[in-house]
Amino acid sequence: MRHQDLRYSRDEFSNKLTIDIDGPYFPLEKFQKVLENFQTILSELDRSISGTGKPGVEWSISSISSASIHLTAEANLISDEIERSRPAQVISTFVRGLEILQERPERPVLFTNKALESARVFSEMLDPENFAEIEFRADPGRIQVTTSISSHVDEIIKDFHTSYGSIEGQLVSISLANQQSLGIRDFIDNKIIKCYFPDRLFEIARNALGKRIYVFGIIRQRTHGPKVNIKVEELKVLPDPSEMPNLTDIFRNLGGES
């Protein structure tokens, strides 16, 4: 295992952790899923830190505001027998862990598979049409969730397989951060799939934003689960449905009519 950088001292952290969600639309179902996984990952880290598998803190909502969502969770000791530093330990482990998962496929200290899976959910929920940005803040740490967490967790847990295949959907986003990628909304599952593509396809992709496209390449898919991403080898822009001939036009052409 590589050395894990400690950017902050555990003692620097308070007992509060804030999640910020920004975007044009906030579906209740997705927000509930965020809260469930927020609670899961904090609980898993608390139990790992304890050494006994028993929780030492409980979390309460100390503040919440609207427009963009800003929710602050506060840690409270379950009993006087729990060390007073436990909340700071949990929060610092959380922040450091997400920083590592952003950067590389390495299991952070004290992160169980269940905690990793919850971290992956945050990454997968990013969507320019609703949850466009998700960020966690804890004095003094701050970490913005990116889609790299999902692929790095996949590498750690290895609950996926790869195969050649194609995806059709609408191109909804282009990212130039780290490795160039597309965001395609799959017509079948209505989910956004990240697609990595080479430099030679960038101009085609940029001009196709908002259009229907077809991509072919190596698909990474969870075992018995959804497609995660695709390493694109071929990209084609598909005609708009309104430009396609209807049945009357097809029969007319077959009959030789002009």
C-alpha cells in the first residue's frame, strides 16, 4: 500500500460535517439516497475506529438551508465512556479518505467495502440536470466529489467486468479535467454513463453536444449491475428523429416514386 498523505491533523477537525449540493433540480428520491449513504459511511468509519465494531457517536442535523442544499450534521457522543476525540476522528478519516479516492485507486485507512460503496454512490449521483455538484466541508477540510471516485472504487473492490459493446444516447456533457470524457444519457436506463475518448474524437464530440450519438468501445460494467463507463474507440452522431423518413416516405421510395 502506498503512503497515505495526511493533509490535516485529526485534532484540527470539529464535530460538524456539511454536505453542499448544487444544481438546477433536487429530486427527493436522490436526496434521500444521499442522506442514507452519508449516514452509512459515517457509521462504518465510527465502527472501524472503535476497534470493537460498536458505534461511539450519533449524528443529528444541526442546520439545513434551501436554494442549493446545505445540510450540516453534528456528531454527539453516545456515552461518557467514548473518547471525546471520536467525532473529529470520524470526520478527518472521512475527508482524508475521499481525497485519496479522488486521486487514485487505493483503499483509505479504515474504509470497509460498505463505506467504499457509499462513497461510490456520491460520485454516481452527479448529473448536470439535477445534482450537478456535491461537496463536503469540515473545518478545515473541503472535498468536492468527482466521477473519478466511482472508477477508483471499482478498481479497489473489483466487482466489475469489461467487454466490447456500444451505447446510444444523448451527449449531455463534456469534461476536460484529467482525462477527456463524455457524459451520455443512455436511452435504455436513462442514466448518465461516463465515456473516455481519445484526442482524435474531441472535435466530433464538441460539435455533438445535445445530440444523439453512438459510441463503441470497451464497456466497464458491474457484475449483475449497470454500465459504469466506456473507453471509446468509435463515435458517430445519429440523425435527429425528426429528420428520419417516416413509413410513408419509405414505401414511396420502395415503389419508385419521387
